[in-house]
Amino acid sequence: MKLSVLEHSHVNEGRSVKMTLDETVSLAQETERMGYHRFWVSEHHGSEALASSSPEILIAHIAAHTSSIRVGSGGIMLPHYSAYKVAENFKLLEALHPGRIDVGLGRAPGGAQIATLALQEHKRMDNDFYPQQIVDLYHYLRDINPAKHRFPGLRAFPQTDEMPELWLLGSSEGTASIAAQLGTPYAFAQFFGATGDEALQHYHAYFQPSSYCSEPKALAAVMAICADTEEEARELARSNELFFLSLLTGRELGFMPSVKTASEYPYTAAELQAIEQMRTRRFIGTPGQVKEALKRYADRMHLDELMIVSHIHDFEKRVRSFRYIAEAFDI
């Protein structure tokens, strides 16, 4: 089982943005030493609570401060951008850090509607164009220019010996269908709340081999929090539960709350019910409990890689959670 990391660079209550980004780099270094395979950073816009608004810049910084772990985007929200420019960005990253760069793509807005309008000002706003963008990006990365291309003869530079790994990210059957049709790897965002049964089953059932991928290649990003006792792990999870609750109710907090803040919050009965529902989709407990639950999920979904999301307010306890999971799987 390969284990990887998805990092959102939450600005924790009581921390500055600089401290947050320093901790992101430290987490990449620590998880590299633990044996994690990839370290992806997300893209979010217009959110005070999330410091990762430009994954390309953060990828370059992290890759420069690590030596072996793959670093990539989870993901680039491609409808906002030119496929050609994204290709240039990631070919440059690949040239700087050969064999270590992943480009994960998404089609979600990554922020509120007003941020999307600003990002796409004077641009064609059409998600139906997304599959063509993926094909264009793949061709630019592979230095392929079909004869009937809209921009004949156009190439993306710098020239590289290899191309970054390209992944499609999604939380529904829609993106799974696109990944299957195009023959790309697929990363499912299980931590959003869905189990992934339909999406991952569809991807495996309808996958079409391509020049990029000869057989299905899938991973799932899962919320996992690990501690010495189940009670402590559930206590640490309170911060994340309140933060996600604020997203669900349209009252996003400007920070990742501390356990104390989350414990003292005046939850309504409906909010407590929503949190209980969240817990059924998460992997929280001791190293043994988390390992067994993750292994059952991976076996059921036919996965050989899991990407761990672990939103814990206390950085040292967050690092410890990743270490416990790594040790449990003996990576």
C-alpha cells in the first residue's frame, strides 16, 4: 500500500500565514522521511482560512526543500486557466525537479462564486470544454501537436525528458467517467463525504487504455486522524468537524479552530447530527484501528494508494498522526 499526503495549508487559530506555510514545508519534509509517496497541495480562492491559493508556487517551494517525495497539485482548477499556461508551469517544475512532479486537475471552482467570476473575467465559462482542456494539456506536456489542432505547431517549453504525472481529481461519477474515457489516473476525494463506490466502480468498469495509462490507476484521498487512544483521536478531530460544519452551513470560519474552541462551540441538535454523519466517512482512532479501517476501504475500492488528509490543529500531534499511520502500514 502506498501512502501519500494531501495538504490544504489551513491557517490554524492563533497562527499566522507564514507559520502555516512553514508548517506545510515541515510536514512535507517529515512525511518524506516517513516514506510517504506523494505530497499534494490544494487550490482555494477567496478563503482567509486556506493559504494555498497558488499551488504552482507552493509546489516549487516544497520541492526545493525536499529531495525524493513526489510533489504536485490536488489540484489545479483547470477551467479557470489556459491549458497552455498550465503546461508551461508544470514543464518548468518538471525541469527543476525531474521525476518528482504531479499535475492533478479539477473542475470545481475552488472558492465562492465571486472569486470564480474574477478568475474567469472575460473568459469562456464552460465546464463542457473541460475534457478538451485535459486533452490539450496532455498534448502540450507530451510535446504532441495534432495536425488539426486549433494552434498548429504550438509547443510548450521548456523541453523535458519526462512529463509530470497527470491525474484527474473528482468527488463524483462525472469526473470518473471523463478519466475512464480519456484513460488517465483518477483520484477520488473521499474526505468530502462520499464513499466513492459508484465513482470508483465506474472508473474501473469503463476505463479505456490510452497512451498515458494502459490500465486503471486510482487513489482515494481520505480523512484519517490517529492518536494513542481512540478518545484522543476523536478529541483532535473536533477542530476539523467544526471547520467542515462551518462550510456546510455557509458560515466559513477564517481559521482552523483549536480543540478548545470546537469543544466550547454551542452546537444545535441539527449540527450535532451533521457531525455524526461526517464521522461515518472518516478514519479516526488508534494506529491499529485506522490501519484496519483503511485497509478494508482500500480492498473494497481496489486501491493500492491512499492519500491521507489529517486536519489537526496542533502541528506536533498532526505530525505524530502521520507517523503512526506510516508505522502501522510499515511504509
